[in-house]
Amino acid sequence: MNIIIKNIFDQIKLNNNFVITTHANPDGDAIGSELALARYLSSIKKNVKILNCSPTPEYLKFMLNSEDEVFEFDPKLQADLIKKADVIFVLDLNHLNRTKSLENFIRESASVKICIDHHEYPEDFGKLGWIDTSSSSTGELIYKLIKTTNTKINYEFAVPIYVAIMTDTGSFKYERTTSELHRITAELLDAGVVPKIIHQEIYEQGSANRIQLLGRAFNSLVIDGDGKIAYMKITSQDLTETNTTEEDVEGFVNYTLSIKGVEVGIFFFELESGFKMSFRSATKVPVNKLAAEFNGGGHFFAAGARLETENMESTIPKIIETANEYLQQYLK
């Protein structure tokens, strides 16, 4: 057992009251990691609550055993849970401002803060941090944490861990999909996970409205950088007119890399205030560095950023100009 995992388990043994949280607009890795860790803690008779600043996306609710397994944070109802927690686990993020409405409550809590994540450039906000940038996902780290105790990976653990790994590896196609990861996945399948069912729940349960929204994204497609940059956008008006929500754009950015010759794909999404961007790289351009130019971050091949005070339409040309500069730098 490495020293970081040992220190985490020391805190688990010493304490009884746990809170688990993750970033705004949680994805499969975020929710899956939370559920797997919470179920492990419950199995050893610990008190645990999952509190998130955003609601659980509809496409991930199939993993929940009950509606109260994950709570959308309400300060009037749950601030005391954070204040009185012995330990707060912060998963799948390494900058506390990404917890939005929970941030100040977490910072002011006297609890032990433990960050488990796989992204680069972490903020030092917790007593303990397990940041493994070589890992495919936070879910992979939660799997390893649970396995350290020789706990049998049953179906209740296996489903959220599989969802975490599958979604953060692009269905096992990204760089960190290793032979070790496939061996982990085999164990999850042995525990009862059926890949076809999980894939259907995640990717094939969208509404007709979402397909209409995707059509609007395709209609907005622009090719730049001599065919090496593709970008799409969705406006707030698009959402209103198709009766869709922010979670319906999940995965839209991936279509930009389905075009032959494209090296950098970008998806722009207009918010009530400002907009957010998702970046994808095909081969050599580090989009985490590109995202960092706009106060974002992520991984080499997948990253994101959010500009809450900028106008999307007027800012897009600057972002595309910067993306072109990255092409010139990294595709020599």
C-alpha cells in the first residue's frame, strides 16, 4: 500500500462523518466516482452524504439506487453537514472553485479535505491529495482505493466505476486506455456489468429534442486553419427553441474530430452569463494548454474553459486565432 493511500485510509478509520462532492455540471466520471466511494464507505458503516452544486444529469440517474443517494446542495438544508463533516472528499477536480456554491463552505470547514483526481496543475487546498495524471479517470483511482482493502468488487461498485472509466476514456479509445485498464474492466464485467446496457443508458437515451439541437450544432459547423480546426456552437436561443437543457449538449464536441484532417475540435456553448468551451485534440496539439489560455484546463486531448463575463460571438475569433497559433507551434 503506497503512503498516500495509507494516509487516506487512516482518515477513513479515524472518522465517521463523510461528505463527498465534485465539480459543477458533473459527468460520468464525477458521479460514478462519488457513488462508488460512497457505497464503499457505507459498506463499512460510515455516515456519508454526496452533495453537489449541480443536479445529477438525467442520463446518469440510472446508476442511483434512490433519489436521495446524491443531493443538489441547498445551503439552508445542508450547510451543517459540511460544517460537521470529519472528512470531505473532493473528487474529479483539483481547483475548489469548481464546486461553485459549496466552495466557501468547504474552505471554512475544519474537516480534513481529501482530493482524488487525475487532472494536471492542482490547487493545494486539502490535507491529502491523490493526484495521478497517468490515470484514465478518477473512477480508476477509486477502484484502486477500494481494491487496496481486498474488498470484493460487487455489482453496486462495478456499475459506477465502469461508467466513470468508460465515459472518461471516450469508450476506451483515448491515450490512457492501457492493458491494465482493460484488466480492471474485465473484473467489472465479471461483477455483472453489461457493456451494451451501459452504453445504451449513456449514449442512446436522448430525446428527439436533443437530436434537433445536435442538428443546429451541425448547421453551425465552421472549418478553419486549412482544414485542421473544426468548431460548432449552440446559443441560448437554440436551447429555448428546441426545449433542451445544458446537459443535452454533452458529447457534441466529439463530432468535430470525426472530420478527416481535423486536429483541433472546439464546441462553444452560450450560458446565461458568458459561455463555455470544450476542446479536443486528434494527435499533437495539447488542448489543456490551449484551454489554459482562457482560464481553463484538462487533459492533453480533452479540455475545457468557461468565460463568464465575455460575449461568445465576439470572443470566438480570438479563440480560433489562438488555436491557429497552437497548430503552427505543435504541427511543425
